[in-house]
Amino acid sequence: MDRNLDADIHQAIAHLNAGRRQAALDQFLSWHKSDVTAPSRCNLIGLIHLSAEAKPQALAWFERASAVSPAFPEASFNRGLVLLELARDGEALTAFDEALKLGFSNTELFYHRGNLLRAQGQLEAAIASYDRALQLQPAYPQALHAGGQVLQNAGQLESALEFFDEALRLKPDFIEASIDRGNVLQGLERFDAALATYDAALVHAPDHADLLNNRGVALQRLGRFEEALLSLDAAIQLDPGLPEARFNRGNVLLQMGEPEDALASFEAALTIRPSYAEALCSRAVALKHAGRMDEALAAFDIALAQNPASTHAKNNKAALLLLRGDFENGLEGYEFRWIAGQTPKAELDLAVPEWSGQIVPGERIIVFDEQGLGDAIQFSRYLPLLAEAGVKVTFFCRRRMQRLLAGLDAPIRITDHFEANESFDSQIALSSLPRAIKTRLDTIPARPAYLQAAGHLISKWAGRIGNHGFRIGLCWHGSPNLNADPARSIPLGAFAPLAKIKGLRLISIQKVDGLSEFGDDAPFQIETLGEDFDAGPDAFIDTAAAMQNLDLIITCDTSIAHLAGALGRPVWVLLKQVPDWRWLLEREDSPWYPTMRLFRQNQRGDWQEVVKRVEAALRMSLNEAQDRI
């Protein structure tokens, strides 16, 4: 009987090699498992069934092999492989452990076992299993990839890259490793390298939707929006059911200032995956930027119902509430702005309680700098209030802002380091002070000026600027960082009508992305203040002094606006249609800065119309000034 079985086994293998799966299985129709008593034959018949994709029958033959000989480890290992393919992970892990106890040891077992342990959250055991796989076969790309994933999840990105690099050296067409390598590089903000990784992988898999999707994200982070859309559209065409590609497409469109089109992409992603928490939040953001405020607020609530822990949704909802003037509720949610570690407070981890907002004379409070330079200027107004009430304030501040903020009119210690024996009674982040003091729209502490420029620098720039003409300091561009909202910047050419006003001088007070980009082709004549203007390590000290020698500052929404307002200088701020929350909606004044006037877009992206109103206001002001002479 065994000789006939051997013949059937050989014939089945021949059928498999010829691609005749069913014929291979038919060889065993006359055989009952009880007729086969040799575990090696049971195991071999199981492998034939597994190769023919007959997984339940394969499992039965491996189980027969173990029943005939419980000490036959190959059957336990192969049973684990079948159970893994049948998605019976717990049983698969048990089978692999049985094989190990029986002395079976190969690379594939340790690799699969590591995956199962990692899925169960047994990370240390998983790492030990991967390590054993690599000890047996150092050039095993799958185990190297898995080890890289463990390091990636642990935040050890550089080490993860080493594992992915070695896996790809051994297997250049290892698409999953390429995707993870690119994602790690994006996490390290090495977007060019990430893009190169995806492009190299696409040579091996040009129709891989996930690769094209991730490539689109890398292009977005590089500011190559049109190319990003092409890559994401290609991913969607290949896999219309890939919600991530539609979500990422929406994010690109948001950055391009097209919220309606972005909204359509987010809604398409949600049609595929209704519980897609990130898309629910981004849908609400798109509604906000489209000016549909009530719908946006309701959409944030839907997003938070889906994921109550979403700091992104909480922070964005807070910004919307603040934009609408609801400081009571908005400032509560605004506390989630720095949960991801955007303030030194999280890094220093002082064992000091949060300041309650209750003024106690003599209390030692440390306030932490955070966010952008404009935020530091805007919210530093609260530091003198604390000092004047008798609180001992230490402001832990980035070094480049210390000389400027030394102009706060109050005894405040400003530093960027501590002595070993220093102690404090309480701590708070700078932008949390409005919440702690319970600031409301009608109680914003808006002094005419709470910051002073250095006297010797005022004199220096008075000599440089002179006193002839009506002197306007102009700033048209915010931070070049793509995450800093490029839509708030204004093309310099839009200000050309102002250059035609007789007696008016336009003076650039801009450092980032200034006139150098135009070379000799500036769209109109504009004065500059020289290469030494704020060229040192201290931010804005020359700008603050120059502002004291200007009649008016005209600026986009950037830190220059806050600086002019804090100095009490006349300043006109040009805002996009849906601005940052601190400028509120509709009103032409700012409750934060008494000397500020706001000019808002009526149509998204239309700066020419805004500048026309600025021009008209300027001509009126100049005429009125002339009449008074």
C-alpha cells in the first residue's frame, strides 16, 4: 500500500509542476488518512495540498502527521503556516511554539512567530524571535524589514533606516520595505530622499497604488502641489477604493487654497471609510476655510464623536470657536495645541504644578515660550500684568527673542537655561495665560504699547531712514515654511498701486523672501534698509527700532503685524478671507492692538481688491493730513 501511495505522491507532484492542481488533489481521493501511518508521508501530502491551495485539507494532513507521531516537529511547523494563512493567528503561534519545543529551528519559523508576537503586543518576545531568525540567516530581508518596523514604531528612525536599507540591498524589489523606508524619511523631514525611495520602488512596481499615494504626500511636503495631485490621482485610478489617496488629495487641495475641491475629496474618502477619523477632521477644516462656519463646527463635533481623543480635532475646533469670538470655550480647546510637544514645557518635565490663574504675590512662576515668533510677541503682554501684581516671573524664552522682549516694561527675568538649584512654585505655557486669566473678548489686555525698542537703535535707524515723505514699512511675505500657511502671503506686485501715490515712500522691512528673489526686476521701486538690517542673532531688534521711524506699517498676517501692534505703531494688516483665529471675523479693528486696522479679502485669493481699498484709505489719510497743515 505504501508503494502505491508513493506512486500517487510522485504523480501528484508531477501534476503540480505541470500546473494541474485539481489533478494533483485527485490522486488522494481513494486514500483515507487512517491508511497512512508514516508521519513523513502525511506531512508531504499536506504540503501537496497546501501548494494546491487546498488549505483545510492540508491542515487535516498535518494534524494527522502530528497524531501519528507527536514528536514530528515539521508537521507542527507546517500546521502553523496553514493556520497563519487561514488567519487563525492564536492557533498558529501555538503550533510554532510546539515545533520549537520539539527542537525545530528555522528562519521562517522565527520570522512568522515574531510577527504573531508583535501583533499580540509581546514586543520583547517578538524582537527576540526576529533576532533568532537573523542569527540563523543574517541575509533574510523579511526579518530585517520586520526589525525595522519595530524600530520605526519605537521612534528609533535612524536605526530603522539601517534595517530597511539592508533589506532593500538584499531584495531591491521589496516594495513594503521601500514604503516603510520612505515613510521613515518623511518622518525625519527628508522629503527629497523619501521621494527618491518611492521613485526607485516604482521602477519595480509602476502600478502600485500605495507607492503612488505616499509619493504624493512627499511631493506635497516639498511644495510641489501639482505633481502631488498627479501622483495621487494615479493612485486613485489604480485603486478607487483607497481612501488614504483621496484624503491626501484633499490635504493638497487645502494647501492650494481650494477648500471646496478639498471637501469633495474628503467626502469621497468618507464614502469609502465612514469612520475615517482624520478625514472627518479635515472635512471640518475644509468647511471652515470655505466660510461655512456653522457646518464646520458641527463637523468637528462629528469628528470628535468618532474619535474623542483627537487632539487635532480639538485644537481645530478651538481655533474656530476663537475665530468666532467664543473665548470661554475656545481657550479650553486651545490647550491641545501643544500636546504633541511643541513647547519646552514637555521636554523639561518639571515637577511643578500648573499655574491656576490665581494671583499670589511672591509666587515664583516659570512661563514657557512656544509656537511662532508672533505668538511670543502677542502673548508676552501678559507677563507685565503678572509682574505688576507681585508675581516673580521667569520667562523661559528662545535666545533670539530675548533682546526684543527685554523691552517689556516690567521686572521679568528672561532666560534660556536654569541653574541646578532653581525651583519654582508653578509653571505655565505662554499661550495658556489667556485661559488661566480667563480672558474674554471684552477683557483682552490691550495696552496702546507694551513693548519698547532700544533707544540707541531708534536713533541709528532714524539717521538711515530720514524724515522726508510719508514713510510706509511694507511686509508682504510670511514664513516660507509650507506649514505656516502660504495663503496669508501677498504677491509683491499687488502693492504696485501704492507706489504711484505722490509723496509716499515704500520701505521693505522684510527679511525672509525679500527683494532678492526679484533681482533687478522688482515690480516697482521700493527702498531697502541694507544688508545689516536685523542681520545678527537677535530677532526684530532693528525692525522694532525702524518702526519707530515710520509713519505706517502695512503687512500681511505675520509676526511683523504683532510687533507693530505691541509697539503701538499705526499698522494695517491685510488678511485672507478666513484668517487666523486671533483676527476674528468681519471687524476692521483688533481687540488685541488698539493701533491696528484690518483689511480683509472679500473673495478668496483676491489681493488686488484689498490693495485698492488700502490705496483709497491711504489717499484719504494723506489728504486729511495735508488739510491739517
